[in-house]
Amino acid sequence: MKNIASILAVIVLVTSCSNDDNYESTPFDNPEIDFNIPANFPLLNSSFYSNKPTTFGVELGEKLFTEKRFSINNTVSCSSCHVQTSAFADHNTLAVGVEGRIGFRNTPPIQNLAFMNFYNWDGSKLQLENQSLVPIITHEEMDSSILEVIGKIENDPDYEDLFEKAFGDEDVTADRIYNSIAQYEYTLISANSKYDRIQRNEGETYSAHEAEGALIFENKCASCHSTALFTDQSFRNIGFPINPNTEEAGRARVTGDIDDYLSFRVPTLRNIEHTAPYGSFGQFPTLRAVLDYLDNGVVDSDNLDPILKNNNNRIPLTEEEKSNLIAFMTTLSDVEFLGIND
């Protein structure tokens, strides 16, 4: 009995020590931000729920997004290529990194990423939190490493303050960097174009050309550029001119499947007016050039998308239809999101 009493006494002592009034946790106030999902948008990427945007997480992520010390020579940040007025893309045919190094793909826009199932042209990343390391370590982009990035910013007083506000202490870690950038990018939602306001019955109407273009779009484009994102997020080979860079294989770079050769994720058409040039390596300078190419006939291949293959490898369009389609696509521009005057 004495042994039992001794054991109980030890348990009580340990318990009382763990609940000692002198012990204090370090709570911090970093509330989740209001995240309003636009009507008819698809489901959120599942990773969103384990990394919900917070007040200071987003603030930190935005600062990191513009941080040029991410690059080996402190000259290039995420925002160097992802420019807000271009829907967080740029107007270069191919991405340009440190020392003017040229990548082999066009910079994709960054918008509505919280609702995407894949990231990058070839869908190589399934979670946004895993994407930001890619430009940091890529030779043609930032040519650095996450350890070098941490070393550059970990003693910066501004970052010490923000990391503490966002995570409860000043520790700068790789995961915290990735998560913060993703939180910021989750908030980049574009859903207030003229098209959206018309869908919400807010009193605006299409012009005659825009209305005709909307009908043509439903008949000839909506099968791929579907949902409120204006992409079905599928990977398709639509016979665009082939990238001369021999490293390019499209989705097949990820899957190793020959059937995915030169297939790319269907791009969103939101803010398309502001994201020229178009195509995986900027093949087309204008929207008219894209439509002319589809009308004239695309490059044939065994895995050409059936929509084209079953229609003589083309999407026939009259000159008037092209003009009207472009008029409709301009209604997808969200000037508030772009930060430009209407």
C-alpha cells in the first residue's frame, strides 16, 4: 500500500508541476481572414484547409512575394515576373530570371489559385505550398536555395516581427515561408469582371458584339474553358506550334506517359486581355493570332485533342466571330483585381 501511495504522490506532484501557475504559454493573435468564395466557383484545393489565410500570414506572404533576396544576386522576386496589372503574369514570351536568363515557358498568371487542382503548365505541383520552392532553386529563375534565403532574412527585424505575429515566434523556417506565400496567393481572387456583374444581375448588360461573342464562346470554347474559372483544369494537346526547346514534353514531363506528350493545362481566360503573349512559350502575340491559328488548322499528332481531331484539326471561325469572341473575352477583365483604372 505504501508503494501505491508513493506512486500516487509522484503522479500528483508531476501533474501539479505541469499545471504550475508560473507556467505560461505564448498565445498570439493572428485571426483567419474572411474568405468569401464567389458564387459558382468550384471547390477549394484541399490543401487550403490546412493552411487557411490569416491576417499576418498573408501580410508576411505578400512581403516574401516581393523579396528580391530570394534570388542568388538579390535582383529577382516572385513579383518580378508576376505583375499585378498583368493578372500576376508578365508580357515576356518566356520567363526571365537572374542575369537575364531565359526559361523555356511563358509566365502563367496567378489568380484564383485556391480553386485549382494543379499548378504550373504541366501540373507538376498539386499543392500551392509546394510550388514556391521551384523558382527559388531553378537555374533560369532565382538560382538560389531555401537555406540561402533563410540565411539572408532570418535576422531582419521586420521579418522577425512578422514571423512572430504569424506563427508565435521569430523562427524562420522553410515551411513557414512556403505556407505564408501560399496564404497570400490564396487571397488573389478575381471575380468582379463585367461578366461577373452581369451574372449577378447588377444592372450591366453586354454590348451587341459581346453578346454575340458569348454565344460563340458557348458553342465553340466552353467545353474546355468551363466553370467559373474558365478552365476545366484538364491537360490537352491542342496542336499549338511546338516549343523548339528539346526539354519540353508538356504533361509527359510529370507522368512519363507518351499520351500526355505536349499536353498542357487549359489556361483560364479570366483577365486574358491583359496576359499576352499566349501559349506555353508565348507563341502568340495577340488573341487574334490565337484564333487565326485555330481557324487555319493546328499541328496534327496522335494525341491531338478529340475536339480538334474530329473537326479536321481546326476550330472554324469567321472574321466577325473572332472579333465578337474577343469582345466577349474582354468582359472577363477584372480591373479592381488588376489594380488599374477602368
